[in-house]
Amino acid sequence: MTERRVVISVDMEGVCGVSSWVQVSPPEFGGLVSGAEYERARERMTLEAAAAAQGALDAGATDVLVNDSHDTMRNLIPELLPDGVRFTSGNDKPLSMVQGVQEAGVVGLLFVGYHARAGSVRGPLAHTWNGFVRDVVVNGVSTGEYGLNALLAGHYGVPVLFASGDDVAMGEITAELGSGVVTVPVKEGLSAFAAAHLHPREAQRRIRDGARRAVEAAGDATPYVTRWPAHAQVSFNHQARADAGERVPGVTRVDAVTVGWHSPDAYHLFQTFRMLAKVAEVRLDG
């Protein structure tokens, strides 16, 4: 039998019921109140990933890997996933949010719990990678985590089939990746810290159905690509971060808060961005 493997990248900010940083902060970064809210959010995150996994299995997927892609990347409650589903944990994975797309036989990538890019109006908890990246531009196109992850998956010939999350993010994904991606909005953004949500069980039903339809149509999907070599830029919220970024070999200063570089392929682009995000974690008090 031909393998039909699927990778699910699951984040937390776009999950139904989430609209505050308190809810997505693991206990070691919050306290007793955030710990209680976080536990509820991680359960809903896992159940949405489980719904997508079950939809993929319903469509005939022979192997499903759920890649924990939020913060510490050890948020999933494995016992809530369907039997037989594999999962990743730990935040030092070589391909980060899309670990697994490099495996043989992967027919598609599914995004669950995804959010809008940094600066998006009405996007609940909109950001890109962390709290201080203000914008990422690839060949003139502003993008978010969804675009960077889609390009990296495309490097391995894997298309994005499905996405769920807030309505602003779903609109951005359709605009950038194309209408062939099945999108399921589970909440309507009202502001940066407010949303109107579906009932969690209804959100899970829609995700399962959408994932099933997406995987059934995987044969018609094409990987997301851009022009190579590509020119990329990242803008930060403070000039000190750009000071640090321009010290990375191959990276040049564009303006006070922006650095840029050229990449021959998506792997190089992604890893350079990842390095810049890391070195820009500088103290701003001197």
C-alpha cells in the first residue's frame, strides 16, 4: 500500500476559546491563575489537533504526526490523541514548527490553532514567532509563521492542505497560499485581545470535517514556493535588536530596525530567520 503520511503543526494562539496571553503561557512563565487557564487551553489545543488527526485518518492517511508547535513545544496531552498517532515534543527541533515534513511519503501539512501575522488588525494575539518581530517580508510579501512554515514545507515538496484558527489568520493564509487550502475559522477576531468563539465541540467537528476534505484532495495540491534566490527582511521593535542582527554573516542593515539577506532556498531562509530571532533576544536597558 502506498504511504499517505500527514503532518499536523499545532499552535495555541489560534485555538477556540483563546484570546489572552495568560491562557497560552505555561505555568513556569505565569503563576497559579495562568496555570489553570493554560491547562484548559492546552486541552482544547490537543482536542483540535486530535480532530484534525481523525479527519486525516478518515480520509485514508496511513500515518499522522502531530507536531507540537507552541512556545516550549511540550503542551500536548498525548492520551487525548487518536490511537496510533505519533507526536513530537521539545522546542529544539531541526525544522521547528514543521518537523516531520522531511520524512518520505508525506502528502500534506495541516495547520491547527494558527494566528495572524504581527501587526494584523483584529487578529487575536497576532504575532510572528515572538513579541518583538514586527514584520517579515519575503520577496516583497509580508508574511507570518504560516508563510515561513509553508515555504519550508515546500522545500521538501509538501503542500499545505488545511488551516484552522482565527478568521483574520484564515484570510491571510488564503490570500498568500491560495484558495486551495481548506480553512476553518473557529473564532472571529474582535481586537488584539478579544474574539467571538464557536463552541469547542463545534470547532472540533468543523476541523475534523475540513481536515478530511483537505486530505482527500491532497493529490490536487501543490507546494508553496517563491522566487529563488529570495530577498528577505525582518523588522524588530527596537534598533538594538537590529544591531545584533546585522552581526550575523550575510545579513545587512536596511534601516534602524530592519535587517535583510538573500537566501538560495527555503531551508536557508528559515534557518537564517530563526537565528536572527534568537540573536535579537537582547536586553534593551544596556
